[in-house]
Amino acid sequence: MIGIQSLIYRVVCLSIFDSIGQAFKYLVECYRMVIEEPKLLLPSLLSVAIGFFISIFVVIALMLFHVFGSVFFIFGGFLLVALFVSYAISYILMASTAYAVYEHVKYGKSSLNKAFSMALARAPTILMIALIAAIINVLVQSLKNPNHRRGVLAGFLATVFADAFNEGWKIASMLLIPTVVIGGYGFTDSFKKVFEIARNNLVLIGAGEVGIRVLTGIFAFVGIILSLAIAFGLFMLLDYANTMLALAVAVIFAFTALSLVSTINIFIRISYYTLIYAWAEERLEHGPETPVHAPAPLQNAFGI
């Protein structure tokens, strides 16, 4: 029995490390894409910059919702509106990234003007998806909100269900965005298409998600530590000349560095699911009898 458990543990660990290794290779592929066309990062950078200011209102709404959750229709509505605006802007900019990446991989170069135009053309569907995302987030927060009328076990189960549902939606939304902006599908057809893609590419999506989630987490942690450490070093170095100048330089550097880290993480995730969509769609068009090569970044990273 111990031998079987040990074998299972080794297999799981090996699979996770393989996924992280593949995700690292994909990070290198993203680096190549950005070196070839630095403008590919612009929509993600705008998403981070705009999202920083919107997140202030979202955090305030979350605090009010958790403190005054009993008055659901007032503070729940406030939270819903704040989340909707946040998701709407984020999804439209992610859609721009998705289309630009698709053009870059398929044609060797992209047009941001066209990418933004395509995203805005699909805005009605994207806004409906943003509304769904906001509603899901409010429901998740409601389930995770401490409620003394629930028992301990019921509260724990509600939290587990809320987290699992939220994570599932995050993956689905990453596939929905390129499906809408590239495929041009409507609201209902987009969900049907995503379900079809997920069903036929479950292993690739699962393995890639695990690796990318771990890798971006490590990248974010290291990036935050280094950014804050360098910002503190700049402050200490310049403090001898002018304290206010030192503080301003440190804050600007930290904000810029952290924004860059977040930008790269967003770009990695949306570009990965964009290429998954593009490959899955091409395979569906050609049928199971015709072998279709995956886009070059997926081939080089995952060997498919």
C-alpha cells in the first residue's frame, strides 16, 4: 500500500514539474513574440494601469459588501456595478491582445488598430460575458461571506464550492475571449464552442493551466520582492539628497515594475488560451482525419 502511494506521489510530482517545465518554455516563446513585436504588450499594460484605479472602487465595494452584507440589494448592487466596469474594460483589452497575438502567430505581424477595432466590434457579447463574470463574483463573495446562521461544515463547503466555481470560470473566460473576438461567435454560441474545445483538449488545457498558474505565481512573487527591494534601495540611496525625491522615485519605480510583472502574467495567460482556441478551431475545420500542426509557440513549448 505504501509503495502504491509513493508511486502515485512520484507520478503526480513528475507531472507537475513537467507542466512547470513546459510553462517555462512557453514563457520563452512569449518573450520571443514580445521581442518581435513589443506592441503586443500594450493592451495588457493598459489593462493593468486602468485596472489599478478601478480596483480601488472594487476593493471599497468588497469591504462594504462584507461589512454590510445583510443589506444585499444596496451593497451587493454597488459591488456588481464596480465589478462589471472592471471586467468590461479588462475583457475588451484582453480581446485586443488575443486578436493581436492571433495575427502575429498566423501572419508574422499584427495591427493594434485592427485588434482594438475587432474587440470593440464584439463589445456587446464581451459586455454580456463581463456581466456574467460580475454576477459570478458577487455570488462567490456571498458564499464566502461569513454567515453565523450556517454551520461550520456548511460554511466550509460553501467556501470550497465558491473557490472551485470561481477557478472554473476563470479558465472558461480565458477561452471565451478569443472565441468571441477571433471566431466572431455570439453569446450562446461562444459558450457552446468553449465547451466543445474544452471537452476535446482537456489534458492540454489542464496541464498548461497548472504549469502556467505555478510559473506566473513564482514570477509574480519574485517580481514583487525584487521590485520592492530595488525601490527601497533607491529610496535609501537618494534619501541623502532629498527625502521627497527619493520617495517619489521609489514609488514610481515600484509601481512601474509591479505593473510590468502583472502585464507579462496577463499576456502569458491570454496568449496561451488564444493559441489553444486557434489550434482547436483549425482542427475542427479540417476534421479528425487531417493532422493539423499546433501554432509554433505551442509546438515548441509542449511538443504537440
